[in-house]
Amino acid sequence: MKKAFLPQTKVLYLETPSNPCLTVLDITELSRIAHERGITVIVDNTFMTPYLQRPLELGADVVVHSATKYLNGHGDVIAGFIVGKQELIQFMRKHIMGDLGQNLNAWDAFLILRGLKTLGLRVRQHVQNAEAVAQFLEKHPAISRVYYPGLASHPQHELAKRQMAGMGGIVSFEVKGGYEAAKSFINALRLAMISFSLGDPETLVQHPASMTHFSIPPEERAKFNITDGLIRLSTGLEDAKDIIGDLEQALSPLLTAAAAHQ
Ligand SMILES: *Cc1c(COP(=O)(O)O)cnc(C)c1O
């Protein structure tokens, strides 16, 4: 990070855990390094919500959330929040808001306020389900890799335990067999739905190589471990047994296909 800062750098923009491979960054340490150089730190806290991670208390200057995700939590609103010191918010209100966007409409604001009442309950269930799903996937023979900060195998597991009050509801994993295997797997799911979004009551899956990260050249994607077999899963609020049962039935044809190949 130090090497990436240029004399004209004004902002350090972090997303932790990152999308889609859930790399965890040290907010306290990176804020300290940025502040030594007078650089403002912005953290995208969408994957965590304030229930699991509080970047302002760790030294960040501004927090942004896609309220479309867990904060509203019901998949029926598109909105965002910016949180920070009053001077910064006033600056944005005066100089940026008029150019980039207007107020949220009253109905969407109402839906978010209603969703927020169950944030804690929902997030606890999302996290519990994600932990069960990550453990199931880590043992499955059709899977080559699982990314979840709560697994001891995650490279920043210790940092995640210090920085986050829970490990979040997103689990990413790689199916063996690349693009075709990933495609046939998500098409075979019956409970989980295919969606670009996350943080809904329903379990959602997406295939970054053909969806969210399709516009990035394959060589660039490879640098960030976004392989053709990678799947991002947002665990919903269903019973963990139902989610795992669905994953199991959609993964088993991959094992049969792999055996036929040998
Ligand atoms: C979805 C998402 C966004 C964009 O939010 P929208 O509400 O879809 O505009 C930004 N950051 C992260 C981490 C997201 O998941």
C-alpha cells in the first residue's frame, strides 16, 4: 500500500472483506499509514454491516454502505449510505449530491427503516448459515477452494477475529472443472437463486467470471483469484440444512461427470 501511494493521492478506498474472494484488510493499520500522509480513508462496509464491523472506531474517516444489501435486507430497494464526520458529510451535501444524486424517496426510506429493525437478528442467522455452508463446502470433493474468513484456512483468519464481530454471510468457492462445471452447478440449484445482489432473505449465488467481473479481462481476473470455477454465495435466512441440501444435490452431478472423465 505504501508503494502505491503517490504524492497526489487523496483517498485510500478499502473494501474489507473484499468482493468476491473475501480478503481481509487491517483497517487500523492502513488508516494509520494513510493518515501519516494526510490521506482520507473510506471503507466500504457493505459485506459486514455496522453489526459486525465499525470502521470509524478503527480509524477510518468515512464509511459507505450499499443499503441495497443487508441494511434493507429484503431485496426490494436500491440505496446507499455515507457515514462520517459532519464537515465531510456537509461537503458532500453541498458539492456532490446535486451532481450525483438526489434524496432517497419516502417509500424506499420506509422500507430500509423497517428492515433495520431486524438487522441484528438477520445478520446473526446469515453468519450462522455461512459458517455451516463454509464447513460443508471445505470437505466436499467437488470443491477445490473455499474462501470464508471464519475458516482457520483463511489467510487473514486471525485478523478477521480481531477486527470483525462475526465472519459475515458471504462464502466464495471454486468448483473443480472450471467454467462449464460452475455453470452447470448454478443452473442445477433449486433453492438458491442466481443474482448479482447479496444480503437478501433468499440464498443467492453468482458466477463472477460471467457476471459481476465479466468486463474485467481474464488475465486481470486471474491476478485476483477470480477463476472460471469461482462462485460467490450469499447465504440467506433459510434453515442451514435446506441450503446445504440444495448445494449437495447441485454438486453431486459434478462428481459423476468427473468420474466419467477419468
Ligand atoms: C452491491 C455493492 C455495491 C454497490 O451498491 P448498489 O446499491 O448496488 O449500488 C458497492 N459495494 C459493495 C461491496 C457491494 O456489494
